[in-house]
Amino acid sequence: MAIDSDIAAEKLVVPEIAAPVEKHRAWGRLWGDPVARLALAVLVGLVGAIALGPLLYSASPSAIDFGHAFLPPGWGQPLGTNDLGQDQLARLLIGGRISLAVGLAATLVGISLGVGIGALAGFYGGWVDGILMRLTDLFLALPQLPLVLLVVYLFGDPVRRALGAERGIFLLVVLVIGVLNWMSVARLVRAGFLSLKQRTFVQAAVALGARPWGIVKSHLLPNVLGPVIVAATIGVGNALLAESTLSFLGVGFPPDVPTWGRMLYDSQNYIESAPYLVLAPGLAIFLTVLCINTLGDRLRDSLDPTSR
């Protein structure tokens, strides 16, 4: 009787793949960490405020009223108003959506590129591995911030004219940040594939005639997801910082798009006369990145089998 090689390989590798119970224990260790719980609670609070705040807080983030410029925080305006009389809390909530969207989208681009390139290099090896790793080394040698500034400066106006100011610069910033932040993930995935290829269950799957894509999908990728997830969490914070840096330098989103970095850029001249204009977006960036990086660090520890 003919035996389906892929099914046979699946059955053969079950004992050697990390048990689901161990993964549940890892998540249990993460949830049992008080620092991780605090970071998660703060992050959920920030994301919830950003998601629901504009629906509950009716002030306009773009309405200009010079008669109410530089109002300090008070009952009517909890975070005060800027030099144009715009409500800072409304701008902070709307800007948070854009900043987090850029961070998530850029991380998705970087993770996708890193996983794809690392999987190809680790699975095929040989000259494919050599070319892809030299490409990785080339990208690692590039000065990222000057290159991002150069690309946005050169292609910002054409993209704005073609796709619109906000949508065009969003896509450009996401692509530039994502394309320059895939190298560490590629190396992680490649190292995992090179190690796993020598394991008995992968060699058994190859001997039974399993297709290459089936081996990658069923046996290799699931065993490298832990480091990739950790890299993704940290990548979101790094991408958010990169977008804030671009906006703070004045080459990111246009002035009427209130990202957190843009709010810092607009408020830098009033840091002595109206420090509340700087504190709110700065604290939002600090807390968000701190919570994301803390969760990524604790998640790495909980997924490490040698860390208990």
C-alpha cells in the first residue's frame, strides 16, 4: 500500500517538536512575571486610549483658534493647547494611531523580509546562503538614519503628489523603515534553519520524500517562531522611534498630521514657556517603547528553555 510521505513525516516528527505544554508553561511564566504584567497593563491602557479616545473625546485635533493658544492644562483641555490653539489631547490620541500604525506596519515589512531571506539562506545553503548573507552584511553596513533621511527627502514630494500627502508619506516611511530593519531577523531564522536541518526529524522527512515547502512550513518555521516573535515586539518599538525621529527632524509627515514626533517638533521652541507641550508626546513615546521592549525582553526569557 502506498504511504503518503508528508503524512508519514508529520507523524514521525511529533515526538521531537517542542511540546505544546512547554509553550503554555512559557506563556505562564511570562504572565507570572509582575514586571511583564505591569508593562502589559500600561500598554493595553495606552492602546485602548488611542483606539477609543477619539470616539469619546469630542475636541477637534485640527481646529485652529488663536484666541485659545497656549492654554495650560485644565478642565476644558486636559493637556492644554498649542501655539495654534489646537487641543493637545485630541492631537495626542489621533497622532498615537498614526505612530503605532507606522510601527506595526514597518515591523511587518521587516519581519516578512527577514523570515523570507533567512529561510531561503538557511534551507538551501551553498551559494544561495552566501549571496543572501553578503546582502545582509551590506545592509548592516549602511548608515540607517542618514539613508532614511536621504530617501524621504528625495522621494517624499513625488510620492505625495502621486498618492496624497498623508497616504504617500505613510507608505514611504513604512517601506523605508521596514526595508532597513530585516537583517537581525534574517540571521536568527537562518541560524535556526541551519541547526534544525541537522535534526533527525527533518532528515527523516527528507528521506520520506516530503516536499521542501512542506518541510519548511511544518517542521522548520514553527520551531523558530519564538525568536521571531521576540524580534517583532522589539522591532515595533524601534520602528516607532524611527518614525518619531523623522517627524522630529521635519522630514516625516506633513504639519497637519499630528504624529507624536511631529508634536515634539512643533513644540521644541516652547519647551521653556510651555513645557506641557513637550511632556505629553514625549511621555507617550517613552512609555510605549519602554513597555514594548520590556515585554519583548521578558518574552525572550520565558521562551528560553534554559531560563526558569
